[in-house]
Amino acid sequence: MNFSFFMMPLHVPGDSPSLAFQRDIELIAYVDRLGFDEFWIGEHHSAGWETMPAPEMALAKASATAPRIKLGTSVISLPFHHPFHVAERMAFLDHLTQGRAILGVGQSNLRPDVKLFNIPPQDLRPMMFESIDLIVKLLESPDPLSYNGRYWTIKDMALQLRSFQQPRLPLGMATTGTRGSIELAGKYNMILLSPVGRTPPGGAPLGERWQIYEQAALRHGHTPKRENSRAVAWFHLADTRRQAWEDVRETAMRDTHYFSVIGGTAGYAEHPGQPFEEFTLESVAAVRGWVIGTPDDAIEAIENIDEEAGGIGGIMLSTHEWANPQKTNYSLELFARYVIPHFRGHTQDLKAAWRRTRQDADADALPASGSGADDESPSLQEHKSNVYVSR
């Protein structure tokens, strides 16, 4: 299973932007060392919270101190850019990172951005569809292309340098369950990024999204692979559930307030019409599928997501600053130490060896200690570990 990050990012408007960017870049290096697979950064231009206007620039800087992890955009808002520029910049990033770049695309769901660029909302999706078609052609074709679309037109244009990865760098599509976006992802064999939690009106439930993707991929001659599916979720872990909730209680709801202002409260309310003042951290966590607890809670949640989706290729952790950097880093360390190995089978043999040892000790089946019959050292049974070995 793949484990990666989805960064918007989210920073309160009163925070120093330069220091916030520094934390973001340092986080990528940190999770690279922890063994995570990918880090994706979004593009936003307004509203004051999501502050990365050019994710490929941040990813290029991060690649210098994060030498292993793959680096994706989540997403580049295609209606705001000429397709040639998107294809060229991402091919360049792919060379700078020696084949670690992923082009994640979308139409932009940030309403203040749509207002900023003054694009009619009904044009966003068809502009995105047309742009993707042209970007794929540019990335794949060694020869100059001409393209006469509704929104984009080029004549005899070619990338002077296509991507490091061949035949092209991978693409990703973020969607809340919209059938058209899922089908487009299948058409181009993209990585599908889908959030867990409540599905917006008209969207396909999490359990139906892969089937839509699979059918579209097959129609266009691709062999769909489950490894291309990602479920996006929110986590904060600590040694105990009580500690985890204490870590985030004073700050987690500020993100909910931001999202409620820019997109409305329907996606967070327990019932229609519920005002924001009635929201609690517990109620929002339940509606959105947030995991606030221990590594065992995270394991259980991911197993449930996997079952609901009919199988996933990976989990994307949404980044947040609900706790101070030390507690946030410790949460990620717990995830890397206990959650990732559980799903990759890295600790199965160790756990099995410990179970056998405890069984032998309980049955008095271990050989006598080499220090002699009068050895009165405590038995193994008196030193049971308190770390996460229950699974």
C-alpha cells in the first residue's frame, strides 16, 4: 500500500508566510526520512489560507533535501494556465528530480480563485478536459502538434524537452466523486485521489468510484491497477486517544471554519441546516472521517476505508497544523513506526516471534538460563511490552 501526503497547505492568515513555507519544505524532508512514498502540493491564489501559488516551485526546492520521495501537484488548476506551460514546467520538474514528478490536475474548487480569474463556473470542467487532452498529447508526441479546441489553440508546437519518465510522467486527478472526473482519470490511466467522509450531492460514493474508473480505463485500452487509487484522509496520532484529542482540541476546528466560509457548512453538518455554532470537534470528526487517536485506531480506520472502497492502492494524509510542530512530527513518526509496517507486512514476523516466545514462557517451555539453577531473575512474563504489538 502506498502512503503519501496531500498538502493544500493550510496556514492561518496571521502566520508569517515565509516561515510557513519553510515548515512545509522541512516537512517534506522529514517524511522522506520516515519512508513515505509521495508528497503532493496544491495550487491556490486567494482567500489567505492556502498559500502555494506555484507548487512545482516548492517541490523543486524540496527535492534538494528530500532525495527519495516522489513529488506531485495536488492540483494544478488547469483553467488558469496555458496547457503548453503546464506540460513544459512539469517535464522540467521531472528532470530536476530525475523522474520523481507527478502531474496532479483539477479544475479548481476554491471559489475565491474562480472569482479572481473571472472564469464562468460552467466553463471550468470543459476547460480542464480539453487542457488534459492537449497536455497528454504534448508530453507523448516527439513531433510538433497543432490543436484547435474551444478554449486552447496551438500551431506546430512541441516540447523541446519531454519528461524524464517515459513515455510520459504520470498524471493524477483529484475528485470528490464526480463521475466525469473519474471517467477522465480512467481514460488517461491517472492516479485517482478521492477523499473519505461524506460524499457531496451528485457524487459517486467511495465504494463505487473504482468501478467507474475501471470501466473507463478498459474502454480506452488501459489495464486498470488498484495501485492507482488513493483515499485522502485526516489523521492525528498520539500514544493515547486522550492525548491525541487534547493535542488538537483547541485548533482543529479553525480549518473547519475556513472551509465553511469558502464552501458552506453542508459537508460538515450532522443534519441539514445545522449552524456552525453547533459543530463540535467530535461531530465534525465523525462526519469527515477524521482519525484522532492511536496507531491502532489509524490501522482500524484504514482497514475500514479499504473495505468500503473495495480495495485501495494507498492512503493520502492531509497535512494540517492542528498541533505544534513537535506533536505533529510525533504523530507522523507513530504512523511510520506502526501503521505503515502493519500494511506492508514488515512487522508480521517480529510479532509472530514475540507471540511464540510469550507462549513458550507461559508454558515454561524455554530452556533454563545459563546462569544456573539459582538464578532468580524475573521471567519474560513479568516484562510484557506496552508498545503497539496487539496486532
